[in-house]
Amino acid sequence: MKFIRTSLMLVTTALLATSVYAGEPLKGAALRDEAISITKVLRCPVSPNLTLYDSESQIASELKGVIYEKLREGQTREQIFDFMVARYGEQIRYEPDMNAGTAALWGAPWVALAVGGILLLLRIRRRKPQA
């Protein structure tokens, strides 16, 4: 269910983003939908377990307004992300970009899985009865 919802959100975002990249500022329902999709992937600075969309804090309300205004001015999704990261740091993103600073975060689960698999393989080999 979560996969389907995420996939639909990505497709919708891509379709909405094409109108922004074409030089046309978003209006009406498209503006609202894009603002909502952005607030769902940014973390609230005062409530780190909540997105801006879910948070009811004062700063979350202000940031929602900033996002809405930047979209009305014709800024793209990436420009808004860059602004938020410059202002609040990379931790404002729920899914940080892949760079030298976050490579360990992205790679650690895969390394742990590989090490666990190797240890499991070695343990199984050790337990095999010798003929």
C-alpha cells in the first residue's frame, strides 16, 4: 500500500513539475497539490518526527506559507529544497541527497545486510556434518 501511494505521489509530482520547468508558475489546485507534496517530504524543525504537513507547530505553518509563496513566484521544487537545506541544514529532508556526508547513511543498511549474510553462510558451513 505504501509503495503504491509513494509511486502515485512520484508520478503526480513529476507531472506537476513539468509545468513549473516549462516556465509557467503553478496555479489553483496544481499549486496546492505541489505545496502539499513538498511539505510531505520535509521534516518539521521543532518536531523532528513529523513532516511539515503533519506538524501543527508555528514554524511549520510559517514554512508551509513560504513554500506556497515560492511556488507562486515560479520557483521549482529543487530550488525550494535548496532554500530549506541552506536555512535548516540537510536534516530537514526526510530522504537526504546522496553525497559524501550521507553516503554512510545510505550504504550502512546494505553493508550490514552483506555482513549478516556472510556470517550466516559461515555458520551454516561450520555446522555441516563431516563425512
